[in-house]
Amino acid sequence: MRILQITPGAGGMYCGNCFRDNALVAALRKLGHDAVFVPMYLPMRLDEEDQSAGAPIFFSGINVYLGQKSPVFRKAPGWLRGLLSSPGLLKLAGSKAAKTRATDVGEMTISMLRGEEGNQARDLEEMIGWFRSQPPLDVICLSNALMVGMARRMKAELRAPIVCYLQGEDAFLDSFPDEFRKPTWQLLAERCRDVDLFVAPSRYFADVMSRRLSGSAEKMQVVYNGINPEGYSPAATAPSPPVIGYFARMCREKGLDTLVEAYILLRKRDRIKHVKLHVGGGCGPSDEPFVADLRKNLASAGVLQDVQFFPNLERGPKQEFLRSLSVMSVPALYGEAFGLYVIEALASGVPVVQPEVAAFPELIAATGGGRLCAPGNAAALADTLEQVLADPKMAQKMGQKGRQAVLARFTSEHMAREIAEVCGTLIAAKAAR
């Protein structure tokens, strides 16, 4: 099959969706499929070989922004648009952190969802024109539902069914100001009618989006996210003293402040002697004030010397980081659609403690690799972490069980086989019509 995967790049930021899609394309190619991977907006920052290397970046982030702001720029000459789409310039733009007004984000999202009727219609036609010059596609896969504005026009011109992955769009859209939230959801529901099949990363999120996008339940499938397991392995010996870990973006939404509060409680109780805290993950300029406040809290509690921060790790150092842990927790406050970090920890033989919300109960039940606790409650988190750390043999068994489950069900190869089956079904249905 010739499968097109379109994924928005995040520039200098680490993006779990980019990691997932890149691993998926690599696995599809290993299975013998002709998988085409193209980025949108900005280059992707990845921790494995970039499967989009050599492909053009469509919907150049600079052109998209200027086209949104200026009707005059929408008629700009092609040479200027080409210049502003150069990978070097986009990489530079992506490395610059800027605060974007909620109004700008809302307006841009609505425009993109309008597709051929939006301010980026020219970008859409340029992308379709490029694909007309390529061999025919069997299936088009969109990385998330915020891209469905392209579906109607792409189906009409490229004659291929559309698969749309769902990746936690609800939290993003629900953060919009009131003036944008309702109309954006309404437009999303309308444009989702052009999608042939949705793929959710968990049963939890499939149910959430089936409710939010009325009429989509019959087009919903669940395929768990997967990782390339190469390089993930348990430590030869358990860390001593024990180490609590966190690996995700260093922000309030992922619950890092709750984990820090739980760690301070554990240190005050002093039942787990000399326990340390290691914090890893993405940390951009917008996250640094939050992290600075956490450092102050840890210093005030007299425990900062036993806490280490590991920002923006590449793949190898990330795997070493995970092996250094006794237990990991990312007590996210919002409705996490999956949580790739859970699978990465378990692949390293590290048990997890997660809040009993969103996709986490589903992942813990599917892997047996951890414990659940009350959400948003630092004392409950401290209690559960203490229980795991107090019984190293039990923790080791959970880690082993979780790793076995990941290798059996949560690899990129397993994910690719299921996605290929989904795509094959759509192609067969199209041929039968």
C-alpha cells in the first residue's frame, strides 16, 4: 500500500505525536509498505532517524501566519512564498519561542478547519498539486483532528480515503476563550464528516471523542500507540538510594507540581530513606518560570540538593535516564488520551504510579505495570509511591510484567500492523463500491 502520513512539525519543541508518527512510518516501511511522510508548518524535532527527510514542508509556518494576518500576502508571488518555506528559515523560526495570543490561536484554528474556504486555501492547493505529480496514494492519514479541514478537498482531488488519528485535541480546544470554543467544536464536527475512519489511541479517548463529535462512533477504531523498543532495557541493578522519576514536558498540565509536593511529603515522613527525585522531559523558555518556582519550593523544603533536572534529552540519554529510576509518575491533570511516557518507562522495566483518570487505568490494566491513585492529590500520590518503594520485589515484578506487555502489544511494529489492517479494510471497501 502507498500510505501518506501528514504530521505537523513542532520546530524546536519535543512532540509526542511527531515521535509516534515517525516510528509508525519507519515500521510501515519495514513491513514493506510505501509510506510517505510529510511535515507541515515546521521541521520536526525527533529522537530517531527522520522518516520525512527529503520531503517538502507544506503549509510553511511563516506563510500560514502571514496569510492569516494579511489578505495582501495571500497573493504574494511564489518566489517569496518559496523563500519563506526554506527549511533553514523555518528551523530558525521554530527555535524561537514566542507567546501567542489565545485570540490568534483560535482564529488560526478556525481558518485551518475551513480548509479550501480558509485563509490557507492556497497552501492546501500547493500541497495537492505536489501530490498530483507523485504516484497515486491508497490512503491519506492525518496526524490529528485539527487537520480535518484538508480532508474534503484532498479526497475530491486525490481519490483516496482519509484516516484521522485522534491525539488529545479536546484539552487544546477546551482551553480556548468562550468566543472560539463553541464555534471551533461545531466546525470540527462538521468537517469530521469528511473523514472515513478515526483511530483513537485508547478506548477512553475513543469514547470521549465519540461523544464530542456526534455521529462519529461508527467510524471509530482503537489502535494503541507503540514505540520502537530498541535501546529500552532494565537496569542491571536497582538504584540505591531509590529514585522517583518524571518524564514529560515540565509544565503544570502534566502535574509536575503535584509530584514535587508529593516528594516533599515523602521526605518529611522519612520512611523511604534518602529517596531522590529526577525530573526529565521537554523544557522550553515558556516552561522555565514554572520550573524556577518548583526549585524555590524544593529549596524551601531543604531537599533541592537531592533533586536533579534533565531537560530536553535525546533518545540515548533519555533511555539512560529511565533506567536510573525506581518508579515513575506523571500525574497529568487533564484527560490524557494515551501517555507515551508510560510505555517508555515500562519498556525500561520501571513501574509507574498514575492518577486514576483518563487513559491511565486502561494502560495499567493492559500492562499490569503500575498502580493508580486519586487524581490531583499530592498526599494520595505520596502514599502510593511509598507503597511501591517500600516493596522493591513487588516493584520489580510490576516493571517486568509491564515490559513484557510493551514488547507484546505496544511496539511500533504492532501499531503499524494494526494501522495497515485498518487501511487495507478501507481500500477494500472503496474497491467494492
